[in-house]
Amino acid sequence: MLIPNTTLSHYRIVSKLGQGGMGEVYLAEDTKLDRKVALKMLPADVASKADRMDRFIREAKSAAALNHPNIAHIYEISEWEGTHFIAMEFIEGVTLREKIHNEQGNLGKLLRYLQHAAEGLAKAHSAGIVHRDLKPDNIMVTNDGHAKILDFGLAKLVEGRGEAESGSCGDVSLHGHGDDLDTLIAASPGLRVPPASRPSVSPSLTSPGLIMGSPGYMSPEQAQGKTAEIDHRSDIFSFGCVLFEAATKQKPFEGDSIVQSLHKLIYEPAPLVKDVNPSAPADLQRIIRRCLAKDPESRYQSIKEVAIELKDLRRELETSTDSEPAKSLSANTASQPTSTSRDSLSALLKTIAVLPFQNLSCDPEQEFFADGITEEIINALAQISGLRVAGRSSSFSFKGRNEDLRSVGAKLSVSSILEGTVRRAGNRLRITSQLIDASTGYQLWSERYDRVIEDVFSVQDEIAATIAERLQLSLDADEGVETAQPPTKHIAAFELYLKGRSLLYQRGLSIARAIECFKEAVAIDPSYAQAWAGLADGYTTCAYSGFKPAIDLMPGALEAARRALDLDSNLAEAHNAFACATLLYDRNFELAEKEFKAALRLNPSYPQAIAWYGLFFLQWVSGREEEAREELWRAIQIDPLSAYAHVIFSFYCSSSNQFSEALEHARRGVELDSQSYLARWSLSVALQGVGDYQEAAAVAEEAVAMSGRHSWALTTLASIYDNWNKPEKAKAVYAELEARNVREYIQPAMMIIAADAAGERDRAIGFAQQANEVKDPLFVMIGRCWPQYYKLRADARFLDVLRQLNLPNWSAET
């Protein structure tokens, strides 16, 4: 028993949190990083036994390997003066059990938490880790509404089907009754456990090598001690039990005793949700029934499938209540059941990645054309209902790598892959394409298109329509892939548009060249809506990136976006471009949100719209962190190998003071794109947040060099030096920026940070006032919650400037 205010290594004990199967758990303060942690102790009697010690280390290593926002993080596995412990994330919030039973829970919110948990489980399962004790007590809901899975204390690293593992880890043990459950039941008629509405630690059952888990939530194979048969589908059954409880506030296999519960679990069919809660949506009942199938082969074979269906169901519930906000969707409501309009949810599980089409032309300058064809096909496929398309960045990460397609399919979590080639010679065009089964590598379909260049649009549409047919997806009448009008009749304009998009992805000084390409495209064809949207994006990107003042660019961005919308009101790119421009320059936040939602309604997988709406609008401008997190995590799911998606998520975490998680995603961003200065910039911000100033400065220096000494990287370096107590270095960085600011444009939003880091608070306030007056778009974006503004928020003058931005949901106390 550890006493409060004593220390264990560099941890100061605050209080005891509880007692788990593997030992006591304490709240402690990490004195090095000034953060709260949970310390899970290994009892001395266990530490003295080699087999249990090995199990402790295995548990800790398998859990520490998991990196996911919906799984509690492991910080350290250590020993101090003979005491072994794990330091893990301390989560402030309540258990899912409390959300289910102690609140008048909105079913939509409960499904949101469970969707988060399913996504966390999917990450664990992909690493071969099975939880084996999933229950509402092991799912925490944070104060800002995110679900995190706790205590992979029963986790087992599964290799193939796994081997039996023995040992007792529960609070209630039944020993010596043989290997047959009927014998166990007959031999234990008097064993009873008093009912408890919300026990702090649910009783667990173990028999050496046999039963591991909690009786209200374990799978039939767990209850029967079939250790070798326990795999990820056991967790899916347990997840179904939790879903049932969320929908009904009852356990599905509740008995008067542990033995009676086990008997129901193994021999009796799962009760019907509608018998307890008739108002539960029909699709939720179906999902629960399939999760609770006795035979693992009859359950969902992947928890990802469950997460996808829950997300879709939850959004339907939210949509159905938009027009009737007074109706409750709690488990006890008497409202009518919500039914789905889908004919088949299996269609939602159709997934495809389009790999970059190979340029076979003699001219390497035509590379942008092959890439553009690929991107246009991605966009066309994204419009097909029931088909999930891997994001552009993830698909393009395999460009030129010649990797086995089965490996590509596994990394992108897709069932099909489309690849092809593009050869252009004069006015002639040859496109070949083939559809591959990602699980086997076998070809499902292939075709060659020999056309004149003007037919490129019809070829793209034909490919999309054929893919839909081959994947047995029906096209809605309004999708009209085969009859879509070409975006332009001028191939020269189309080529300039593709080149502009390619340059815009490169960012940096390429943005100016992209703008020129878009200008030339609309000069050739003034009715080309996509090119107008591209021009608006170019102007906006140039402005918020700090290359020119907003007043020189943003009026043009607004005009170009309006032209795009006038030409094609069903173009997602046009709505997103207008949303960005009106957000950053007009500061019309209500209209901006309306336009972001329109863009995502037209193309739910549009990565730029997800990033802008999630980070820049929902979090940075509006302070709606819970919604922002969901949108940005969705971007990673759509585009898992996108460095940009991870960088954006890292910035979200840093802006929410979740620096450990920010660090993980920033490192992933650098790993995915080692040449991205944005990734290194995000890494330096996260390292500064966790207090590792030495590495933060080194990484920031790399970002400075890679970016051509961009102000974003330089001001972060100044801020790091300030925190690191190196005032002379901070002043030197500020002096460089101040000198440059005389002869070139440096965003005042960045000068604020550098001046304050150099101890020039009055100058910092002056730059804040200037940022507001010149409508610096970056100040609108980061003023509310950028971590390097934190010290300034103690200054009433800075708060006065922020107040003038009229940000929604903002007050000086936020």
C-alpha cells in the first residue's frame, strides 16, 4: 500500500484509485512532465514468481505497442526499489457503465462512444491483441466526450490460433472442478454473487487455463475454457454484450449467480433487444444479434465492420432527429423505431484503392496527367453510394514502389485495388486498367481504352461505372456516372487544371505556379467550375500560408469560389473553397459552416473539406472539440497513410493540450513523409508541449531549413527557446524576423509569437492588433487555442483583440 505524497521513481503518489486483477492502481503526478498518470502496481508475491512476472511484462509490452486515440496510452514499464509498475494515461471522466445507468443517456451519444471503442479494438486486433475482458467498466468516457479502452490486463498477443495460457487473474476464482462446465455448474450450486448495479470492479472468473473474463460479458468460448479458440471474435461477442446493455440498461445473460449466468451464456439464445426496449432501432437490434452469435463463425469477422455500421446508424439517428429535436433517443424512450433506408449494409463494406496510374508516355512531364487521371477516377468512385475509396494520399504513397498488391490491400484495409497505365502520343490516348482482388492478388477485370484525348472524361466515367458493376453496387439515378457531362470541353484547360492541382499539393513556392495554371485554365474556358474552385483554393492557401497579405488575395478567392458555385452548385470543391474564403476573410462563420456541410454532403470523403471543417472551423474557430476530433479521426480512417491527415490530427491534439497523443501522430507524419516541413513543424510543437525542449529545438531547426526559413517554423523555434530558458536565442530568432518584416511580408499572427518569446510583450500586442486589422487569416484560425499563445491569454489587451474576432462560443475564460 503506497501512501499519498510519497514518491515512486519520479512519480508522486496522490491517491489510490482501485484494485485490479493484477494489482493496485494509484493516481500519481509525473514530476518530470507535470502530468497526472495512473500507476498499476505488480504485487510483491507476483513479482517473486517468474511465470507471473513474465505475464506482467508481456501484458505491458503488448499494451504499450498500441497507438490509438481510443486506447489508454502506456507511458512506461519500470521497476523502482523492487516494485514493478506500469505508468499509464490517467483519464478524467466516467466509465461507460455510469453513462449507461446513471444518466438519461441519449442513444446516439452512447453509440458514438461505442463506435470509438470499436475503432480502438480494431487497432488492437490488427496488432494481434485480444482484450478478453471488455465491459462497460473498461471503457472510459473522457470529460470532452471521447471513449478510451482501459486495462488490456487480460490481453494476449495472439499468434495464429494461440496457445493455452494458465493463471488466475480475476477477483473470483473457481478451482478444481475439471474441464467440463456442466461439472462446474453441478459442483457449485451454492456459489452466489449479490447483484450490483454498478460495481467498481466487475467480478472475473478464472480457472487455470480455462475461464478468463467477466461473467456478464465473456464469450461462450471463454466461459467453456476453450482457450485455444479465443481470438478477436471473442471481443466482438463481449462488445455485443456492452451494446445490448447500452440499448436496454440490462445485461443480456444476467443470472442470480455466476454459474446461472454462465449457463445462460452458453446454452440459451441471446434475448431480443426489442423485448426490453421496443423503440431500439431495427438495425441496432440486428447488429447486436450478429455480435452475440454463439458460433464465432456466425459473428462479424472484423470489429471494423461493427464500427462502420455503428457510425452509419448513428448518423441516421442524428439526421432523423434534426427536424424533431425534442424527441429523446434514450433506451427508455417510447418513440417509434428508426429504420434504415439501406437495402443492404454489406454494400457499405465495399472498399477500393486506386493506385497511381503509371505514365508510359515518352515525356516525363506528362506525369501530372497520369496522376490527374488517377485522382479524377478516385473522385468519380467516391460518388458511388456504398463504396468506400481509400484517400488520395494513402494511394499515392505506393507510387513507384511495385509492392505486392495483397500487402497494399492489407495496409489500406481495402478489398479491391484498381491500377492502370496512361500513354499519350499526340492526340491519341491509351488507358489500361485492371481490378484486382486484394486478398488473393487475382485479376477480376481488365480493359484497354484507345481513344482521342478529348474522350478522356468518358473513359473515366466508363471505368467508374464498370467498377460499380463488378462490385455489385447499384448506381442511384442522380449519380449518373455514365451520363455525366464533361467538366470542360477544352483539353488544354483540363491539362492546366491537373497541373495546378499537382502543384498545389506540393505547397511552398509551388502555390504561385498553381495559381497561374488555374488562371490560364479559366481564361481558356470561363465555364470551367473546377478550375475556378482550384483558383480559389490557390489564393486561400497562399494567404494563410503567409506568402502574401490576405487583402491582396482573399477578394480574388471569394470571387473565384462564387464563380465556381454559380457554374456548378453540386461541386463539393466549390462549396469547400467558398467556405474557406468566407471563413477566413469575411468571418461569416455561420455561412462557412453551411458551406462546409454542403461540401461534405456532396463528397463525404473529401479530405480537404474534412481537414478544414474539423480543425480550422470546428476546433480552432468554434471550440467544438468533440466534433472536431471525430471529423479529423475520420480523415485518418479514409486516408491512413496520409502524412497531412496525421499532421492535422497532431495540431488538433496540441491545441487541446493532448501533447502525448500529438507527439505520436506528428512522428507518424514524419515517418510517412520525411520531406514535409509541416510534419516536422507539428513534431516540434508536440515536443515543446511535452517539455522535451532539446529535441523540439533540433526538430524545429530541421523544419526551418526544409521550409526555407518559413515564419511558422521560426516562430516555433523562438517559442521553444523561450520555454527552454534560452532568452538570447529567442531574441536572435525574433531579430531575424523583425528585419525580414521590413522588406517582406511576415504574417503578424506569427510575429506575435516571436515578439512575446523575445520578451517584447508590447510589440506582441501591437502585432495582434495588426493581425486583426489586416484580416490575417492565420490569426482567425489559431487565435483561440494555439498553444504558443497561452501566456498571452493572461494579458487583457490580447483578450480584447481576440474578442474583436467575434468567434462563436468564445469568452475570455475559454
